[in-house]
Amino acid sequence: MTSLVIAEHDNASIKPATLNTVTAALQCGGDVHVLVAGSNAGAAAAAAAQIAGVTKVLHADDAGLAHGLAENVAAQVLAIASNYSHILFPATASGKNVAPRVAAKLDVGQISDITKVDSPDTFERPIYAGNAIATVQSLDATKVMTVRTTGFDAAGVNAASVAIETVANIAANAKSTFMGSEIAKNDRPELTAAKIIVSGGRALGSSEKFTEVMTPLADKLGAAMGASRAAVDAGYAPNDWQVGQTGKIVAPQLYIAAGISGAIQHLAGMKDSKVIVAINKDEEAPIFSVADYGLVADLFTAVPELVAAL
């Protein structure tokens, strides 16, 4: 029994989500191999070879894999899929794009967003916005799954490297071509990897107030900035700051929620945070049900006072 983890990378380094996915693969039992499919991605393959628990790295290098096009990556995975009992992807935008294609081609059911491995064929995953946990058993010969990274600790790094094996490239799909990308530039830590997140809600009232009140706190703490869906929909914060079921799933060491009532969709995206601090003037706000520390106060007074105290 051998598991294959599809690495998420930028052709130069391995992204943190891959480390959490390796931990999930190790819990499935047997050896763990990592596929690094990219272009001029030798550095990423070398980094993957130092992940603790990994026994082999497969390196596919081709221009068609440069930008992680789902059609090309899926074809590369399918070419070697018969060698594996489990194929695991991080439950990120990239992983969710490729995994269903692989599962469909293999004619197996995908198991999405697993948060726990009970046994090699039985897994747990949240449903109903995390209000219930489903235990899913798969009898498929090959288990294709996406891993909710907040459910697993990141694998460590070894000083010694394991073997890197070059695999044959699959011809690029002629029907799909990478045309370009628009990437939001941010000097702050990436939201899903940040240790501290400061989030604001609709109560801030405007994008100007969001910047005026929340930015100084994030600056003091060296934190990433997040927002509720209501704040994003109102135009107070950019889309890539959205935390929640339809945004990003996060689990930082510290999550500060100011002016966020705590709708079920938002809680699903942050309730695994190690310490949650909620600031809201409504003492009945649902956010207080998951908060470790709650302050019933006007955020326009409390947040500047907190910044001053820091």
C-alpha cells in the first residue's frame, strides 16, 4: 500500500499545504511518494525530498506543467495512478481543480475535505458547514481525496534527502492554454499560512474604516488580514481576504474577529484556530460561542485601545 501526494508548489519551493497533506498520507499507512509536476521545478523537487516521512519524490518536468493547468496535471497523475492505493491533494483551489478530474477518469468516488484518517479506507470530513462530521468508508481500489490542511499538522523536514525519480512527461492538452494570471500582491503573510489573523466584519461600515481601524492592529501584530463574507460583499475588503466556508479555511495560532457576528459559514472557516478573540457590541453574537476571549464593546473604541496597549 503506497500513497501519492500531489505537491503544491511554485516551481521553486513547496507550499505549506503539501506538508499537511503528507501527514494525512502517512496516517493512511505504507510508503508515501510525492509528485512534483512543474517546469524547471528541480528546486521544488529537492525541497519535497526533504519532507519527513516521504520515501520517494517523482519529478515530472515539462513546459506544459509550468502553471499547473488542471488538464495537464491530471493527465500526469493518471499516468502513474495504477501504482497507488491513495492519491491525496491539498484541499486548495489547485487541488480541488485537479482531484475531481482524476477521480472521474479512474471511475471512483472522490472523498473531499478529509480532516481525520480512521483507517486506510475510512475517513472523517465535515458536513453542514462543520456542524456535523461524516465518517466515510471507501471500497474503491484507489482512494482519491482532498485534505483539509487545518485538520493535520505539517510534516517536518529532514536533513537528508530521499531519491528523486524522473517520470516520463505526458503531452500537454491541446485544448487548454495558459493565457495569463492576475495575482493580488500583498506584503502581509499569506492568509492560510499566517500564525496571526486580524479579521473585520460588516460592522466596520466602509473600506476606509476597515483600513483605518484594522490595519494598525495587523501592523502591530505582524498579522494577515481577513474579512467576513458580508464585509467582502459590501466592498470593504478584497475577495482574497474572505474567511469562511466560501472563502479560505484557516487555523492560525491567534484569530481576532472584530465586528463579526459569527454566521455559521464564517465559523466553519476559522473555528479550528488555536485562540479566538472576539470583539462585538452584541453580547448575543454567535461568535462568542467559539471565542476563547470575548469583549463586548464597540470595536471603534476597543480596537484603537488595543493597538495603543500593544
